[in-house]
Amino acid sequence: MYAVIKTGGKQYKVAPGEQLKIESLNAEAGAKVSFDEVLLIGNGDSVTVGSPLVKGGKVNAEVVANGRGDKIRIIKHRRRKHYHKEQGHRQNFTEVKITDIVGA
């Protein structure tokens, strides 16, 4: 069984027991969260596609950890103009473990 959920402006294909890093949520480690924006649920050969969401579809998960990703360096440079600018960025994330998928 698998599902496609939408969270943080992105879509993720998830299955029970899977761990994934998503955009940061306001939840502590060990907290239970549920995703109501389920776009698709697949179970073997049967696939339920929402328009746009599956009615009664829900994905339950448990927060494993909160953290920050690797540093990304942004470099701006104009040749022959003595212009050079560097900037760094670390994106926050929440790691969740999918416990179960509820739906049609």
C-alpha cells in the first residue's frame, strides 16, 4: 500500500514503515502527526485518485527528529567588476516515520 501526500508545498510518495525528511513542522520528536491532504492511494492493482483530494484519506506518522540540512553555498560573481558575494543557507527539516495509511 502506498499514498501520495502533499505537505510543505511538495508531494511525496509514502508507504508504511518508511522514513522521510519533509519541510519543518511545529512538532517535537515522538509526536504523532497526520496528513489530510492525500492525493492518491494505491493498494495492489486498485488505485484511488482524488479530485483533488481523496475523501476520507489520511496518512498517520510519527516525528523521529527535527534538524537542519547541509549548508548550501550561494556565490554571486561578476567578472572584471570586482564584485564577489558569498552566502550560505541551511534548510530546516522534520524527519517522520509513516505508521499507517487510512482511506478507501
